[in-house]
Amino acid sequence: MGSSKIIDQLKKNQILELLKEGKRIDGRALDEVRELTIDVGVIPKAEGSARARLGDTEVVAGVKVQPERPFPDTGDQGMLICTAEILPIAHNDVETGPPGPPVVELARVTDRGIRESKMLDMKQLVLEKNKSVIGVFCDNAVTDHDGNLFDACSYATTAAINSCKIPKYEMKDDAPVKIENEFDKPPISTLPVSVTMAKIGDYIIVDPNFDEWSIMDARITITTNSDGNVVALQKGGQDGFTQDNLIKCAEISIRVGSKIRDIIKESSSGVN
Amino acid sequence: MIKMGGRDTDIVLLDENGIRSDGRKINETRKVSITAGVLKNANGSAYIEFGENKILVGVYGPRDVHPKHLSDSDTGILRCRYHMAPFSVGERKNPAPSRREIEISKVIKEALEPAVMLKEFPRTAVDVFMEVLQADGGTRCAALTGASVALADAGIPMRDLVAGCAAGKAADTVILDVNNEEDQAGQADLPIGYMPNLEKITLLQLDGVLTPDEYKKCIEIGIDGCKQVYEIQKKALQDKYFSKGDND
């Protein structure tokens, strides 16, 4: 513990020195995202899937679609649940067992970005009102951790849902029966994309890698939709942001997010 | 079909005179009252009513850290527990901490950390327990507001108080201090935690859709709401520590 703290401090000093010259430890510009590759359909048994690789951070997202009994207060809407977990293969520091607060936060921020953007038109996912609806479950498995899991999960989830297929069902004796080999396109209304920024000293950097993540003072994740509106937001870390910081961060998120949205669209072209 | 972005509802969130469902104007907070030092055993405490929200906060510490491996030789640590009583909401809430409560505990902790001078107390913990006795929308901001007062009441050195207040959007209008109805049926909720003297935002979340202009407006009026809440926080501390005996 003691020695790693000293190394973190030295690392922070080095990162700050570089930032003063406008540079980052991996050579990127302050607002530059690492290389992002997205492959969809990597898990054929899942109704939708995507592997997102953001630099050396990798996430596999799988979508399962199945009929569900609706929640009592939302019988006219389908069901959407997104989760995330960090697998022990992802990093030396990951321990098995029940998720701690950081993992709970990761899963909830991932879910919120999709849910609040209304990416899926849930009204179109009803089989029979108050009886049976279609549930869309997107589970993220972090397989390699090099910082900024929020964005990697966001991209994998959006790409997996965007490229998923919804099985067709017919109601027989009040129960949904799957019609084999018949699918609908998912009712996509927008593509939410998160952009996470770290504050280190007085600098704001986009897509922090593991080293930057471990020494940052604060972070903010801003999710935008296809219209360039802000749909979800999460601040974290032990410092705060000024009002000006927040305006600037939203502008960065809209600008950077639109480029990433193109990559996600490109990844599922030809699928739907 | 009227699409407001939120859930379908019969409630009129904003009438033609710009008055909200609970009688407030768009840029008005609910009534906030705070009492410092309400618990005997805790080192510091506060009771806050934020509209219909009723929240009790107790602070213990700086004290020994258990389990010991969590202690840090360079700094004290802050631990926060936000918890909702089973009877605090319409339908009984399972008393076990939910994922929502775990996340809120974490964001409140990170909202308070910039204010608390933890380096003064290496190897110790400061524990903040926030118990929501009644919930009516905006509990995280109310709990954060109460927690700052309780920390100050405990005599923990602080750089600033953190005040909490949400902004949001309902009936296509940017509003201050979103209540439960507006949260359920409205279009966006943006809770803010703010240190008024250091001019720093330390808690920020959003669910719901905002255009860039609405986002700016929300932050602006949210900060303004926090400044109003801050005055009430100060008054709570003044009432406890300065009002008895002399009145200056």
C-alpha cells in the first residue's frame, strides 16, 4: 500500500508536468479519445452483442431478449435492464465476490445512459398490455481494464442494443410463444454515447487511461443523444468542478460523442 | 398524444400562471429548515426538512477505523451511508441497502470529501450516517445538505459547507428544486452539490434530456438554489452556537 501511494504521487507529478506542456503520457491530445474498435455480433447465441475495445480497455456486451411479466406500474412498456461487472481476468486488482460501490456505480451509470436517452421506444415492446412485455437485458463484462470503463461499457451497450434482433412472439392461452426464425428490428430512437473526462490539476482530459484514472482529482461522465442533447451525467472523484468547467465539458462531450456515434453506426451497418 | 418525455400523468405540473403543482414558482425552492445538534450520542448531527423530506444525519469521528486495513497513514477517511427507512415511501421499502442507496452513498461521499480537511486526522475515520425518515424527491441533495451541517456540528475542520439543491425540467420548463411528482412525471432531474465560497460543484448527476441551453440554465439556477440553501445551513449553525446568551 505504502509504496504504491508514492508511485501514484510520482506518476501524478509526471502527468501534471506533461499536461503543462499540453501533452499526455500516451502522447494523445487533451481531448483525444483512444482508438475505438467495435465488433458486433460476436456472440451469436445472444440476440445482440458487441465487443468494444477502447485503447486497452475491453468490454463484451451481450443482449438477451425474452418475454417478461411487466412491472405493475409500467404494464404498457417493455423492460430494459443494463448491468456491468468487472471480471477477475480484467486486472490484478479485481477481486471476486459481491460488487462494491464502484462496480454498482458503473452498472447504474451504464443503465442510466441508455434508459434516460430513451434509446429504445419501450411502448413498442409490449406483447399484451399488463400481461406480457419484451425484456431487453444488456450485460457488460469488462475483460481488460485500462481505465475509463464507463465509456467502454456505454459504447459496447449502445452498439449491442443497436445491432440486436427482437424475436417475434404470439400470444397463445395468455402466454407468449416464440415464433422461430422471425425477428423484428429493435425500436431504436437515438444512439446515446457517453464521454468521460478527468480533471487533473486544472486540466480536463478526455478518456483517461488507467494511469490517469488512478491519479485524477475528479471525473465527469456526460451522455449525449443523436440530437446533441445531454441525457445523463455523473460526477465522481474527490474534487469539484467550476461552472465554467461543466459548460466546457458538455461541449466536449457533444463534439467528441458525435464522432464516436459514427463509429458505433458504422459497426452495425449491414446488420440492421 | 402529448409527449412530455416523462410518465403519462393527469397532474398539471405547471399551470398557465407559471405555478407548480405544489404552489411554487419555477425558481422557488421548497421550504427548508435545519436544526443542528439534535442527537445526544453522535459527535455532530442535524435534522433537515426539505419540503416533505425529513432526514436525520449523525456524524461519528474522527475515530478508530474498523476494519483496520481501511485506515490510511496519510489521511483520515470519510465514510457515508445514505439509507431510507422502510416507512419513508409509499410502498414499504426493503430495509437492506439497495444498489441505488449504495450509489447515492458514494456520490455524497465524493461531494463532501472536497470540503472536509481529512488530512488533519490520519489513520482515523469520519462516519456520516444519513437516515431518510420520509422521502419526497430530492433526498440526495437534502441528505448532503444535512450532512454538511452535521459535520460542522461535529467540529470537523472544513473548507466550506456543501449545499444541495436540484434543478430540472418539467412541462418543457426549467425549474428549481424538483419534488417527487415532478421527478416522476417531469423530463429531467439534475441534482447539484455546491460549495458557495469555493465556487465548486462537487455533486452532479442528471437523468432526463436537456438541450445544451437548458443544461446551462439548470446549472445556473441550481447553483442559485444551493446558495439559498447555504444561508439556511449557516443559520442552523448560528442558532446553535451563537444565539444563546448574546444576540450578535
